[in-house]
Amino acid sequence: MSDTPRAMRQPLGLKIGSAAFLAFWCLLAAFPIVWITLMSFKSPVDAFAANPFDVILGPVTRDRGNGLSTLDLILGIAVLFFALKLAFTWLPRRVTDWSPKGQVWAGWIIGAMAYAVAFIFVFFVILPAILGVLNPILGPLGAPIIGLTTEHYQTIWVERGFYNNFVNSLIVTGGTVTISLTVGTLAGYGLARSGSNIAFWLLIMALVFRALPHSVLLAGYLPVFVNSAEILRPILGENAPTLYGQPLAVITVLVSINQPFTIWMLRSFFQNIPNELDEAARVDGCTHFQAFRWVIMPVMWPGVITTGLFSFLLAYNDYLITALLLDGTNQTMVPAIAGFFNRETTTTDQVVAVAAAVSIIAPLFLLVMVFQRQIVSGLTAGAVKG
């Protein structure tokens, strides 16, 4: 018997309708991602075939000797299943057990990077080597049944140098998230514990600044960066550098845009932490900063990780600012991918551009999978559990 009171139980029709709507929404949201992923592993003929089954099965790709066998599918799905299971169960426990006291955030960064490297090595190095030995000797089980090729990924990452755009994205997102969270946690904590009216009006001003279109803010920053060499020459001399085209310029603008949102969000999390924790730490001899560092922050990690995720997404997915402030030699991934789609004409180049677009999804998927518990906790329960 269900523990839900009878008055609160949903009618069967409502349950079916809610489930159908949710299933339809999930299908609608996942379809483009799944479809372009399938296209990226097929030859151009299969990728743009009119028959959807040709896109899925890839007969032309398979006939060229590139494909997955029954054994490939079985072992690949098994490895993915256990990798996801470990990410949801084993990894969080190990990070908690092995992290130094008060340094869980560092444990998550190191653990996530180590887990990603281990998965890439197992899935893309060890597994193909094993299958390369087993497939030729297993007859029908080792024969390709679904066409698949990674040549487009090799083209985009090796021949086109897409790894440079990936490194630039890491620099921009890492700098933006680090500065935003450092300033945001200190400002959010101070505003949450302040009873002054000035704090309220500071937050209102920050909200107004955040509501402005990015193009308006960028128009104000752009002349400064373009003329930065002339501005800095009286201070640094003739060797004064120009900030235009450098990741530092993008980080500065993205932090300026993102900081009001970060402060607002972290302030709301800090307000969910009882003031008694600060008072108890002060009674035990801690300074204000020591109370913040050793008492408040350990229970704030779900809120910090959730806020950090939004900061990461802002910098990672930005197009306008990175496209205007960075030149072609140090572009991040999003404007670089847009450039691939704009200038490529042949079907082969279009599939290569699709492979680049799919490549940008993997870091986001890994990030959400690793930090999903903290994200859910931060979004639903605030900084502390009720």
C-alpha cells in the first residue's frame, strides 16, 4: 500500500498523461543530440541519406570495412554501463574518503580528471586492442553489422587542430569559473550576513547589470581592449601588450557579466546556513574568515558546485564575446564550430563539422555525471539538508 494520503493520490489518467508528456519531452530534447552523434560516425553518403535506417545502420560505411560487430556492441555497452555505475556509486565514496579534511572540492577535481583519463584509456585504447584480436577469430560474431567510422574525429582533432580550440576553451572556462566563484563566495557570504540596507541596493544594482544584453556590455569593453596597448604604454613602456585577442580579455568580460548572478545565487545558499554555525565558530576562537573557511564552506559545496556549473556553462557555450574578442588562432570551440559550418561546402566537410559539434558535448556530459549528486542537492535543498 502506498503511504501517500488518498486525497493526494493522482488519478490514473493524470499519471499516464504526465508520464507521456515527460517521455515526449525527453525524446524531443535528446533526438538532435543522438542524431548528430550517429551522423558523425558515418560516411557522408550514410550521414545525409534520405532513409533514416541508413543513417542508423550505415550500410555504405559498413561495406567499406568500418563497423561494429556483435561482440563490439556487447562489450562496449557493458563497459559503458559499468563506467556509469562507478561514476554514480564508487567515485563519490572514494572522493569523500580520500579527500583531505575540508578539501573535498580538490578531491572532486582530481577524481573527475583521473576518472576521465582512465575511462578514455580503457574505452578507446584497451577495448579496441582486445576486440581487434577477438573479432577475426569469432566468425559471425566478429563481422561488422553496423557501420561506424572515427575518421571524421581524426580529421577534426588531428588535421584541423581542434585540440587548440579545446585548450582555449579550458583556459577561458577555468579562469571564469575560478574568479567568479572566488569573488562570489566572499561577496555572497558578506552580503548574506550583512543586515545593512546598502547590501540590498548593491544586489539590486548587480541584478540590473546582469539584465543588460551582452552586446551592450561588450560595446563598452571592446574599445578598451582594442586600444589597450596605447593605454598601458605610459605604464609598461613601448613593449606594452595588447589585450585584444587574448583569453584574458574574454575572461574579464565573462566574469563581469556572470558575477552578479554568482553573487545572487551564492548569497541565497549562504542564507540557508544558520547563523548559529558562525556564532559557535566565533565562540571557539575562530576569526570571521576562519569560521567562513573551516565551518561554513564545508556545508556549502553543493551550492558552490551548482553555481560553478552555471558559470562553466556561460563561459563554455559563449559565442558572441569569444567570437569578437578572440582571433582565429586562439578561438574557443563554439565559435570555431560555427566557422566550420559557415565555410564548409562538401558533404565530407559538413560531417567533419558535425563531429566537431558532437565533441563539445562530451565534457558537459562528463561534468554533469560526476557532479550530479551535488547539483541535485544544491538545486533542491540549498546548501544544507533539511
